[in-house]
Amino acid sequence: MIEALSDPNLKDSAESVLRQALSRADGRLAGIAPVLAHALAEAPGDMFAQSVIARLRAMLADLARQLVQAAQGDPLAPVEEGLPDRLAASLADCPDLLRHLHGMAIEWHMTEILVERLGLDPVLSPLVQALVASDEADMAASAMHLLAAQARFGQQSRRMQIALGELPGDVLHGVLRVLRAHLAVLAQEGGGNEALAEAIAADAEVRIRQGYDESATRLGLCARVITGLGGGAMAALELPHAGFALFASALAIATGQSRESCVLATQEGQTARLMLSLRAAGVKDSGVEAALAALQPRDALPEGFARITPERAMMILAQRPAATQGRG
């Protein structure tokens, strides 16, 4: 909770208060990857942290299993117990992957919270339901594909799994580099043929990339639906109407921040980023208050927030570290 944001006696301007809170929030974001890597090796004390780390471990193990199967040349082949463990440990040293998986874990956590607080269906939000029934064939088709992808996301999240084919393109590229390095190390340690290990890695990469289409991933479909809304894209920033997935993607697209940072903006300690992001996206005070009520009900808009224009909010966000910018 950011008590300063709701203190009516605060002498500083709303912008000054938000800048200070955002600076503290940036510090937390900047250290996420190393903190996660450390937590994966240790046992965090906080119960919520334990839940997130358990989910990350499971997703890393699932990705490692899929990579081993790809290297074996058969996605359905059984994997020898213990074989993917070292690969999972290597994947844990990939900061972009950790940030993405952490974002997915937080997104599912918030999706479940919104089910409790708002009765919001985790798969079929009111906006998606309306788009499925759209008279525009392309939009209806995109919405149907998103509906199916969101259902898969829910199933995989409950099982603490993630499909290789659902990773963003740059994250997948980093994962494949880890696989290549991992196979090379195994060849060196075992006195094997390094050229053969390189060939196996190359073949695995070809197989994985052949079936990969970033635009068909859940996040790609979110972006396609939001872009297709055109001037109606503001509807995706109405959280109770759009659902968390479209909301987070729309916020990232509108502000130029990474989707992960927009997901994390919904967490305690990141409320300043959420407020400024929504304002930068053109959301009015009432819409920002509605998002706060759903996501961080203990926080309130600071006095004078109405005087911060979307342009000013965007400028403040643009001055933040590069770690918060990037993929929508």
C-alpha cells in the first residue's frame, strides 16, 4: 500500500508523489530476475513467494522436458527421470525467461483474484464474448482463437505448465540458445562428439521453429484483437469488461512498456506505475479508480491527480529505466 498517495495533507504535488513511488517501484522491478534466481535456489519464507517459486520451478521443468523431447526428435517420447533437471537449472539463469514466467504466474494469480472480487470469468470476459459475436468475420475469428488460447492458459496454469510455442519470440530465442549451450556442455563432459551435439541442437531448433507462430500465441492474439479494435481499443482498458489478459496487453501497447511490467503494476508497491500507465493510455479518473478498486482496493488517487495529463504521464514513464520498456 502507498499511504502517501491518499494523504490529503501531503504538501508535495501528485506528480512528485507519484515520481517518488515510481522510483521505488523501479528498484523492485530492476532486481526481479536476480531475486527470482536466488529464490529458486533457496526456500522463500513468504507463503505467496513460496507459491510463485513453486510455480516457476514447475514451469521451468516443463520447458526443459519439452526441449529434451525436441532434442530426441519426438515430442511424445518419454523423458528419462532426472535428465531435464540440469537443463531446467540452466534455464533459471535466463533473466528474460524468468521475468516472463514470473509475469505469467502473477497474471494467473490476479485472474483468480478477479474471479473472487468481480465474478469475472477467467476465459470469457464480456468484451471477448461481444467480439466473438461480432459481424466482422476477422474480428470474430480472432476472438474465438483468443478464447481457445485463454482456456489453454487456464488449464496450463492450473497444472503449472507452459508450452514452448506460447513463449514470446525473443524469449524463445534465448531458451534455444540455452539448449544449444547445454548440449555442448554435456558433450564436453562426456567426451562426446561436440559437432553431433551442435547438430542435435540445430535439428531441435528447426523442429520447434517450424511449429511456431508468434502471432498465434495467446499474447499475439491479445495484441491482434486490441489492434483490430482500432478506435474502440479503450474498451480493453476497462478491466471488468475486458478481463485481465486483454487489459494487461492493452496497457502495454498503449504505453510502450513491457507487458511484464504492466502485469506487475497491478501488485502492491507498484500502484504508482498502474496509475500513471492508465493515465498515459488516456483513461479518465473514474476508470483509474475502477481499476484500483479491482486490483489494489486499499489505494486511492493522490490529491491533484486529475491535473496530470496523458502526455505528462507518458513522459514520466518514458524517463524510467529501460527494463520497464519493450514488448507489448
